[in-house]
Amino acid sequence: MSKQPFAGLAADLIEDQLATKAEIAGSEIWQEAAEDCVLARIKSLRLIGGLPRHKSPLPPDERIERLKALLHLWAKGCTCAVDEDLFADILNRHRQKPAYSS
């Protein structure tokens, strides 16, 4: 078993990208990668009582800032940090995405 949890390693990779290319943090590709990291972490957490999905959607700028802050915490080893508003926003938006049809 690894000494660092998956979310910490994924956050480190994203933080390394941010350090070399600061403008990437505002891009759609960066946001997708960051949200995938958060979704993977949500799946691995035991959340008692679930997440409050009734929360209001976050504005795009606030979502990016919260993603950066949470990934920074995870990269520094605080992998139990939870942002309920961000989690609910991501889950609600991903739930609404249409499935690809072939």
C-alpha cells in the first residue's frame, strides 16, 4: 500500500502543472482533470449522511479557486479535507451531463 493516497498523488501532478503553466488553471482541460481528481476522491471517502446536493451552483471563478485550494491541501497531505459546496456543485453538474451516444 502506498504511503500517499491517490488524491494526494493526483493533486501533486496538478500542482506541478500549475507551477509550470499558471494559465492552465483557468482552462477547461485543467478544470476537467481537477474535477476528475475530486470525483475519484469522493468515491473513496466514507461520507456519513451523504452530501448536501441541494446547495446552489458555484460561479465558475469561485469553483476554480475552491478546486485550487482543495487540491493544494491534498497535495500537502491533508487528504481528509472536504469542501461540501464544491463536492455538491461537481456532483450536480456531472449528474446533468448527457451521456455520449454511439
